[in-house]
Amino acid sequence: MQNERLIHGEKVFGANVDFETRCAHYHSPIDIIAIKFKCCADWFPCYECHRELREHAAQVWSKNEFETPAILCGACGHQLTINEYLSCDSACPNCRSRFNPGCAKHYHLYFEK
């Protein structure tokens, strides 16, 4: 099992991470983002990968931290701020690659409401 991979110069941790940040849990063609977790400042494709590979609880980014670059586009390597990601309409503002809109169901695991 691949537990880490260098993607666009960033080390991304997860289960079977591919070269565009897909993992064993989320691996559709549009599952191409990694999230920098606030608690450890490490990149992961999803909360499940973080849960499996870290021994600490995940922390959510607070609203006053939403200008932090914390989303990595697996297609081009652009790092989006949280605000940029939340308002991008599920597409990278740099390369226009589509992101999975279903990720919105998990925003509460990453970002303060």
C-alpha cells in the first residue's frame, strides 16, 4: 500500500495515493484534491486517510483562517485558500479541472461552519 506520494512538490499521505491525490476511499476521476489538515499541517486526500494514519483527532480550520492555502489541486498543483475552494464551484481556478462536488458533504470535518 502506498501511504505517501510526492505530488506537485508536496508530500501527500493516504491509502494508495495516486499522482492526482486520489486514494483508496475516494478515487473517481474528479477526486483530485488534497487537504492540509490544521492539526498536523500534513496533506491528505480525505478524512479517512488522516484517521488511518495519524494518532490524533483532526481539527477544523476556523473561519478566521480561511485565507490559508489548504487545498491542493491534484491536476495542476495550485494551492487554493479555503475561501477560494469554498467559492470555486467545484473547479480549480487555475486549470479548471473539475473537483468532486460531493465533497461538500464533508466540509464540516475540515472547516468551521
